[in-house]
Amino acid sequence: MSKKVSSKRRQVLAGAGLAAMAMPFVLSTPVRSAGRKRQLIWVPQALGDWDTAFQVGVKGFCDLAGWNYQRIGNPDYSVENHVEEVNNAIAAKADVILTELESPGLVTAFQEGLSQGITMVIVDQGIEAEAQKLGLGIINQDEYNAGLINGTAAATFAQKLTGKKDGVIVLGNGNPGSTSIDKRQNGSEEGVRRYNHENGTNYSFEAFPDGSFGDMTTSIQKWTAQFTQKGNKLVAAVGTGNPLPIVQAMQELGKKPGSIAVGSTDIPPAHQKAIADGWVQWGIDQQFYLMGSFAALAGYTKIDGAYPYPTIKTGGRLVTADNLKEVVLQTEIWVAKAKKYGFV
């Protein structure tokens, strides 16, 4: 076999290998799709600004592939609303649909898309048993592992900041019943349990629905009640995606930053600022930019190569004041791209 490998072949081999290993990749030249221009539609379970980095990753790859990119959705989450929007994407004759499978109620929509020859890619949230029945992988963060990191960080910072070996760690579940958020809660509880076992502490764990993905005022009130009820027993307040209601409740109660441990999964810009200001001690980066890039690539390899995409896990990076600078730099890059694309 010739030792010379064409640049196109090297590009294909490198892209496939990197995707399989779920490692960051860079495509320096366009990978143009053969034939007509493809249409990729991203259907988040609920519209908002939470998916901006994800969108940047998807859009960037679509530009390289010469595909059209579109996002559609409903800002009010319900399974029914989500199914309706997926059906709208199917009706729009999308070639690729990226969306969550956070509830068994989405299965029929996935089946309909597949029956029409659409490449369906499960991203962000996915129920493993249902995905397996559909013959699809899941591209997302390992949510239970993120919870383990979350709970371990909560107990670690609780002991460091308060000096106490016992007390209550309270977690706010932003969306009870959601497969990903419940896994974050369960993993967080296990992380606290393991820390207790390994460090001789005796922290108890409680969880409640804090509404942190909804109305901010209501969530702040719920956290204010937790601070009042628990008093000095509260050593850590933990989120499952949004710690800002915790911070606001502390500020309104006149508490000082660092008086207890505060942190959460995810790490959007406002969360990063709260770490820089000392109100929050940690976040967990699920690497939405990579997730979007991999999801778009999954659609490409299926359409242009007939390869079913593998399950890929992003995320798992604990973010603290020690490595915040690196995350801020990465955020500045995707935010600049988001502005260029008109996403913000």
C-alpha cells in the first residue's frame, strides 16, 4: 500500500477516529456533503439561552459541511410541546433532527422520523433503554457521573469552608422527573455518601424541587425558606443546573460569600462570574460546544457514510477558581461566534 495518503482520506480517518474516542477535533477545510444541500434542525425540549454553546458547535459543523441549520422549539416545556415541535421538524423534511429523548412520550416521534428516512440523533438527554430499542446512541454528558462530582465537591467545600464534620447538604432539583436531572440528584447523593465514608464526616443529604429552571423569584423564595428552616445546620446548597437563586437568596439574607458551600452542575457565563466573585465554589462543564459539534458530525457520518453514530460522553470537568481562567477563555470564543451567528 502506498505510504502517501490523500489529504481527504486523512481528514475522514481523523474525523472518524476522534469522534469514536469523544475527543476534541478541528476541521481546517470544508467537508462538503455530496449532492443536494442538507437540512439539519435542532429541536431543544424547551427554547432558551441555555443551549447557545451547543448551537455554536452545531452551526460551525454545518458551515463546514455546507448544510443548512435551523433551530425550532417552544419556550414552555411539556412532553406534548416537545413532541409537537419534533413533528414540525419532520414535516419540514429535515434530513437530520437533533433532539432529546427525555421521556418515553418522545418515542413515537422518533419512530415517525426514522420511518421517513430522517437521521434522528439523541442529544443532551436520553433514556438508555428506549434509545437501545430505537437502535440509536446518545450524545450527552454522563449525568450520574456529573452528580457524583457535584456531591463530592459539595461535601469537600462544606468541610473546608465551615470546618464542620456534620450538617445538612441540600440539593435543589430544577426539573423533577427529567431523566438527566434526576440522575444528577442521585449521583450527588451518592457523592456525599462516599465522601462521608472516606473522610469520617456525617453530612446528611436532602433534595427538594427548587424551580431553578423556571421563575427566578419563586426559586429564590424557596431557597430563602431552606436557609431559614435549616439555620446553622446548612453546610452546602447545591443546584442541578442553576445556582443563581441560591446566591440571590444568600445576598437578600445578608450572608457572606463562602459562609457555606455553593455549587451546581453546568457552568454558563453567569455561573462563572459567581465563582469569580466568591459566591459559588464550583461548577461542572458538560462541554456543550463539543456536544453540538459531535451531534452534527453524527448526522453527517450517517448520511454521507451510512455509519450509525456511537454513544459519546462529553463533560465531567470540575470547574473551580483554580481553572476558571481556561473556561472563561473558551466561553469568550463561543460567545463571539454566537454573536456572529446572531444567536445572542
